[in-house]
Amino acid sequence: MHIGLTAILPFLGVIVAWIAERKGRSGFKWWLYGTTLFIVALPHALMLQDADTDYETRKIFRPCPFCGKTIPVDATECGHCKRPVPRVERILG
């Protein structure tokens, strides 16, 4: 029974890797994850957001250079530590 399961797991890992790759993640890392923990990795891969969505979030927010909390890119003062922060030009594209 162990030989059959050992032979099937790499193929199950491919399913997880394929789903994650379509969402902009590393296929090889997700293949390893899916091969070793398929029961956990499959629902995890299905619940992933597209990597483009994560990129959009990073364009809108940035860390405060003083306290490290997340602040809007356009902020001139940190809402947490109340220190003035330098403006950052947004990269559009």
C-alpha cells in the first residue's frame, strides 16, 4: 500500500502546483507542499488570491519608516506614531 501511495503523491502535488501557478505563485514550491501535505495544500491553493491582487495592495500601502506600521502611500504623517513621513512617488503601470 505504501508503494502505491508514494507513486500517487507526486501526481497529486502537480494538481496543487498547477492551481497555485495559475494564481501567480511558484509551481515548484507548491508542488513540494502538495506532495507532502496534499490534504492541507489543496484547499490552501484553492483559497489563494491572484498575485496581481497582492501587487495592487502593495502599490496602495507602504510601511512607516519609523514605526513599521502600514500606512497609505500618499500619507504625509503616520496615523500610528504621528511622525511626518516623506512622500513617495507612486509607480503607475
